[in-house]
Amino acid sequence: MKVAIIGGGAAGCFCAVNLRRRMKDVDITVFERANKPMAKLSITGGGRCNLTNTFEDIGQMKEAYPRGFRLMERLFREFGPRETMRWWEKEGVKLTVQEDSCVFPCSQDAMEIVGTLARLMREGGIEVRTRCKIDTLPEDYDRIVVTTGGSPRKAGISFLEPLELKVVEPVPSLFALNIEDKGLHELSGTVVEDVKIGIAGSKFEGRGILLITHFGMSGPAVLRLSSYAARHLAEQGYKATLNVNWMRGANEEEVRERLRQYAREGKMVTNEHPRHLTARHWQYLLHRAGIAESQRWNALNQKEMNRLTSVLTADTYPMTGRCAHKAEFVTCGGIALSEINSKTLALKRFPNIYAAGEVLDIDAITGGFNLQAAWTTGYIVAKNISQQ
Ligand SMILES: Cc1cc2nc3c(=O)[nH]c(=O)nc-3n(C[C@H](O)[C@H](O)[C@H](O)COP(=O)(O)OP(=O)(O)OC[C@H]3O[C@@H](n4cnc5c(N)ncnc54)[C@H](O)[C@@H]3O)c2cc1C
């Protein structure tokens, strides 16, 4: 049997290695358009490779996989994060789990992951043809696996056009937000813990650490929001009103009570403030609420207290665009899951063609979940080819 794997990324290479384990005599060729395979994998997690997640902080799969959660839930019964961690450890890659449940190699080096897959492919006699961009579906193969990854344009998978598959329009996910606000930009580098950020007039919300940047906002809370609202924001041309709760999700009444306590103590507004906000950030928020820094807490009138409460719990910023660089960028969209046999990941109408990884309409928030999708789907395809 001859198997062609189109795309030498995380899903393609993982699939190739697992297929070799199950089928010693199959002829496996990986076609990769770049001059080396796994280029993206080598820069994941800032070069450290956040290869999976323990899922301890995830209540429902939908929180991790806004697209594809049902399929992932099903596939995890066969090969989920636990199996993935075991797989890598068996290959001699020691793993470490961070406090935030993200899993990395102990070496903190993505090249250990890349090197392990490259070695296993070499030892398994898997042919990797680099600088080989596939423009038409290869003939003379008994099975084809499409693992070309995410692409912000449908053109990335134009070689599938003859199959007339339903493709969900690809749009970017996991990006930082541009906000034109000079005062905010001056706080660039400020990290605020446990921020709730949402899009006005919608239910989309991200929660977690927020990083103020010289162009707007980034960090886990923002990347989560961009993932949940990826399609909505694309439809709105990346213009939206953002609502920010700077007070760890506390509601208006709770914050008002806290401010009243400060007023009882009668200190200066600049000296007594929520300690999770830096002094500079606090000054900026006072300014947004129109409160002079020279005031004492007990001199604030009701209107000023109301304005400050509102800034702290429902501060609003106009989003002017998405930041195209420096984020962990993945594609929302791809081959529609309705085209796929959810057990085998073969195309329903072309059972000898399979798909795995980000080329499918599956994507996740940050934290190792996207690579987990690549490992899981790559593994399931290998298993089903070997059983077909
Ligand atoms: C900067 C960055 C950091 C990231 N960090 C993390 C992280 O730490 N943890 C995490 O879980 N996720 C991370 N991600 C997301 C993760 O890298 C992807 O979701 C994952 O790589 C998808 O795997 P894949 O095999 O489907 O696609 P890819 O890894 O993108 O591989 C697809 C391959 O197919 C090749 N290809 C495409 N078209 C063709 C063609 N026509 N012919 C031949 N070859 C083709 C491409 O060159 C590529 O090598 C990160 C993404 C980025 C951009």
C-alpha cells in the first residue's frame, strides 16, 4: 500500500510515525512545500512547545475548542492528552506541567519534539519530500492524508477543489487587539491579573491575564476572546466596543462597597487603591473617570464614585483592528466537519482520503490545545488507515 501525506507539520509527521508503527510494509511519503518539515512546530510556545494541556482548568470542551469540540470529545476517548503525554514520555521526552496546566518538554525546547519526530521518521524509512508543494491531488496512492494546516485563505487548499468539499470560510483566530488610546499605550508592558474582557452587545468574553501593549491589549484573556469571537469579529471588520472589568470579575455593587471603605479611611485616592492594579494603571483609570489625583477618597461625590465604579467594572474601549503580528495565530474554519467521518476522519464521499490537524474546522484557545488536536487527529487517521 502507498500512502501520501500532504503537509509535513505536527499532524502529518505524527500521523506518519504512528502509521509506520502499525504497518511495517506500507510505503509512506510526506510532501512538504517548505525546505524542511515542522518549521512551525519548532517555533511553537515561543520555541518551548506547549505540546498539550492537562485540561484541569477546562470545564467543558467548548471552552478549549470553540470549533470542533464535539468531535474532539469523541476522539479523546481514543487518544487524548493523557495518551499523548504517555506517547512522548515513552519516546524519552520528559514533560513538565506548569501551574496553568500547560505541558512542555522539560528541556523547554521545541526542537526536542521536532527532533524526536524527525528521528522516528528517519528510522521508519518514511520519505519526506521537501520543497514539494502539492497543487493537485497526487495519483498512484492508495490513501491520501491531507494535513496542510491552517490557511487564512481558501486558496491554501485549492488542490481539494475537484472534490467540491464544503469548506468553512477561514478567518484568523488568536490575535491581539488594536485600540487607539495614547494613555493606554503608555502603560505598555503592564500585566493585569484576572481581567474579564467582552464585546459589547454579544456574549463573547475572555477571562485571565491581560497584557497592555503599545498598540492595545493582548495576553491570555484577549487571545481567548479573539478565539471565541473569531468569526464575529471578522464579520464586524475587526471593529467593536470592548467592555473591560479590571476588578477580577467583581460586580458594580461589590466594587462600590470597596470604594466606600476607602472613603471611610479618608486617604488620598492615589495612595489607597486595589493592590492588583499598579500605581500607574490606577492613575490612568482615575483619569478616565475624571477624578483628580489630588483628591481624598472622602471628598468624592456620588457622581464621581459612580463614574469610577463604572470604569473599574465596565470600562469601554473602541477596538480599531486586529494585530496581525506577535500572536499565536491559528485558523478558524477549514474543511467542514460535516464532510468527515467522525470515527475515522476519512472524507465521507472519498473514503481513501483523510484529513487531520488544523486544515479541519477545528481550532482552540492557547494552552497546548491546538497541538493536541494535531496529535489526536493524526493518530486517529493512522489507526484507521491501518485498520481499513
Ligand atoms: C507562532 C505560533 C506558536 C504556536 N504555539 C503553539 C503552542 O505552543 N501550542 C499549541 O498547541 N499550538 C501552538 N500553535 C498552533 C499550532 O502550531 C498549530 O495548530 C499546529 O501546528 C497545526 O498542526 P498542523 O500539522 O495541522 O499544521 P502545520 O503545523 O501548520 O503543518 C502544515 C504543513 O503543511 C505544509 N503545507 C501546506 N500546504 C502544503 C501543500 N500544498 N503542499 C505541501 N505542503 C503543504 C506547511 O508548509 C506545513 O509544514 C502555534 C502557532 C503559531 C503560529
